[in-house]
Amino acid sequence: MTQQKEKRIDVALGKAPGDLAIVNARLVNVYTGEILDNQSVVTCGERIACVGTDVGYAIGDATTIIDAEGATLIPGLIDGHAHVAWLFTAGEFLKYAALGGTTTIVTETLEAYPVAGLAGVLDFLASLRDQPIKFFATAPAMVSTSQATMGIDLSDLESLLACEEIVGLGESYWQGVLQNREVFKPIFAATLACGKKLEGHSAGARGGKLQAYAAYGVSSCHEPIKADEVLDRVRLGIYVMIREGSIRRDLAEIAAIKEMVPDTRRLILTTDGISPRDLMEKGYMEFLVQKAIDCGFDPVTAVQMATLNVAEHFGLDDRIGGIAPGKFADMVLIPDPQTIRAMRVISKGRVIAKDGSLEAASRRHRFSPESLKTVHLPRRFEPSDFAVRASGDGDTATVRVIEMVTDLVTKEAIIDLPVANGEIQTGDAGDLSKIAAIDRSRTPGKFFTGLIRGFGLARGAMACSAAWDTSCIVVVGADEADMALCVNRIGELQGGAVVCDGGRIVEELALPIFGLMSELPIDELNEKLNAIQRAVADLGVAFPDPLLSLIALTGAAIPFVRICEEGLVHFKTGRTRGVICEQ
């Protein structure tokens, strides 16, 4: 028994005074579903020593006392599926995220792995430590459109699974898993052998395919967008993380599930990532719990969905998720059960936020030189690199095109285009642009150029080094010279997002950490992103988040046709093909 635990027991027995006491609170007991009046909580160090109506014996002269005056005390909120390795650092993120009552975050690490390997993931994990709140993480499964980044190396996985903060294997897209069973079978087995979780991604899976995916041992999914999809998964024992974040907002549609199941303990609230704008304007997990209440969920149920349910899923309920002796002293004081507005946020036994002001400074991490140099282009790109060559001597060619169906969903289109001097011509083809994926770290400089319709670019180009699930820079352009300028500028910046028009760089955002993240404060980062959106809108793109639309074009998560440095990848078949239909 540790000395700290012995001291905590002494406090519970009244043999030593506690460090912090919250008195006169209405306490939401997530274990029983009760709201208990006249409750007090006494802490010892980072953990809770005792809870109840009569714990005055544990309060001494040196105990800091917070009189709740009848306000409601809930456990600290938990986001069970976040993407912190995109845009901002943890230190800057927490300056907003911690204000509303979030005290634990479980984040993916898949963004850093393909571009920086195990060392990069370990550096990222180091950036999450010694912060005002707790971070856990999942190891990257690496379902990818590119064979170069398909599947995490087993030795790397074993190293990560040995880390205490790694609670499982991150999201694995079901189509890629079923199409590459021999790749993922040992990865899943190694994770389960360590007693850790398999996080799922079952968008569109149903019937036998959903059953097969669940049979691997996948225990959660954040992809359902309708109540009946939630029900299908919950009936299989899968925890469903109801997504309400910047990529999708599904809570209002899914809220009907509360009338369909008598037991909501396998329902979880999550963001699946949040943009700087939403973080500043809406807040973080407190926004989700409030919206769940506004959508008709019982307040205690809504709190459970962002606390105990998450903790139980990850096997962390021995330390977080509720207010009880031995648990971390993570608590949020709110006006009443229906109003999720943090008056005080207590994390690891200390007040870190009060009435919207941060009381505890986040830590700025010094990333390694290797993490700041992940763009390894072997040469400068030229406009001619983005020519699409035709096969044969004909004056037309039948080609495959990525067609935007929505701002994220695509399909394959087959069209005929003219050929001149051996090159496919796109100038008179309407809303047709070039798109290229360029490997920046695994096989640096390897690239593939394709065609895309419906992105909206009338002129210029845009590029970003944060292409999903790959080690690529992705660039879309109506002009090859502007495409080359974008890519070369990203190389100079060592990562970023760049918009070019007429041979000029009109906007850029440097992302020097892994080519994914900036150290800018959240408000400045938001201004940069807004400027990029305005610049791209001026070029003709009407998508609500054009940068997201761009980087998702390499991802293995959203149907149906994507691009990587190897070619065009069709999700239904898993095959990689060229532009020319004979290929």
C-alpha cells in the first residue's frame, strides 16, 4: 500500500485532515442514478477520501473549504474519442477545453504515426503528460488507403501497449479490416492479449458484415447516425459513442434511442474532434451534455454518458467516472442538474477553472527536432509533375474521376476527355480539377495525380500536409503551376496548409509539428483557418470546411473513392487503380 493511499485512508477515518472539502452540494451519484442532497466530498492529494452527509470529521484547520451553497456536483467530464493531434497542441487546447468541466480525454494517435513513426507517437504522448487534466490514448491501427502505411508494425504496437496511458487500439475502419484480415488479425490479437480495447469504426456496416466486425472483439463505435443503427450495435454489446463534434453532429437525430432502450449505460457522448471555432464558440464536453439534456435525455443519464459509461468502457472506472472514495478528485460544480455550466472545475484534487477563468496553467511541450521535420521532399515539384498521361495514340481517353457527392462523400465517375500531346486535357470539362497525393515521409517524393470533379475550384490550388491515414501531402488545383507552388511551400514550412492563385501564395498556415499541428493560440489559429476558408471560397469552393474536405480525400474512413500516392482506391473492392480505365 502506498503512503498516499494510507494517508487517504487516515483522512476517511478522521485521523488526518483532508486537503480540499466541497460542502453543501447536491451530488449526482452516477452509480445509482440518484441526486443526493447535503453532500460533502473531502479529498486527499489527487484523490477522494470520503463522500457523504457527515464527513466533517475529515475537515481540519488546513483544509480548503468550498461551500457549494446547494449547487450541483457532477463527476469530471470525459471525451472518449478525440483527435488532439490535429491543428493545436494539448497545451493550447486545454486553455479552452478545461474551462467547461472536461477532466479526462482519450485521444487517437493515428495522425502522428504514418509521418513520424513510433518516436513521433511517443513524443506526442509526452506532450499530454503533466497537464492540468488527464489524457489517455489509443494506439494507431492504421487502416490506410496506402499499402505503405497499412497496419501498425507489431513491434511498435507492443511498445505502445506497454504504455500505461494507452487504453486500446484506435479506430479501425471495418471495410479495410475485412479486406485485409491477415494484416489486422495479429494486431487485434496483440491488443486483446494485453487486456485493452478495440475501438471501432463501422459506418455503413450492417447484417453479416457488422456481425463479423463485432466478432473480432470490437467494443465501441462512434459512427452511427440514426437511432436504429445505434440499436443494432448496442444489441451486440457494442458501446455507441454518439458523435456531436465538428465533423458531424448526430445527437439530435440519435436522441430517439432513449425511447427505444430501457438501459442507456452503453451510450457515450463524444466529439470525434473539435475545431478551434467550435471550441471557442460552443465549448467542449459541457456543450454535449447540455445538448443531450435539451434533446430530452434525463440529466443524470446525460451526465453518465459523459462520465461513468466512458470510464467503464475503457476499464478506467477504478479511477475516474464517478465521485467516490479512491477515485481521482475530478468534479464540476454546476448551478443545477439541468444547467451544465461550470462554476468550478476540480481536476486531480485542485481547482483548475473558476467561473470561466483558468486557474491552472497548461504545460507547453518542447517537441523533438525529428517531430519538427517530417516533410522530406527530395526535390522541388514542377507544374509538369501534375500532367496526367494518356495511354495509346487516340485523341480521347476514358478516365476515372473522383466525384464529390457531398463535402466529404465521393463516388467514382467514368468520363471521356480529350487528349493532346499525350496528356489528358481538363480545361473545357467544367468543374474538373487535378488532385495529387505526394508521400512526404515513407517513400518521399512518390506521387500520383488524378482528377476530381465537384470540388469547386475555378482557379488556383490548395494543399495540406495533414492528409488522413497516410504520409501524404494532398493538393487540388485548377492550375498546375499553383499546385507546384503549394506543395513546395509546404516543404519550406515543414508542414502546413497553403492556398495559391495566379502564382502567388494568398494564404498559409504553418503546421510544423508533424506537419499536423501549430503552436499558435487557439484564437489566432481560428483566424488563420477563417482566412484560408475565405481565400478558398474566393477561388470557388463552397464547402463549409474546405480544408477538412481536402485532407479527407486520402482517408480510408469515408466512402467511396479516395486517393493516395499509389493511385485511386475504391472502398467496395479495396483495389487501387490508375486514372486511365485500361489501368
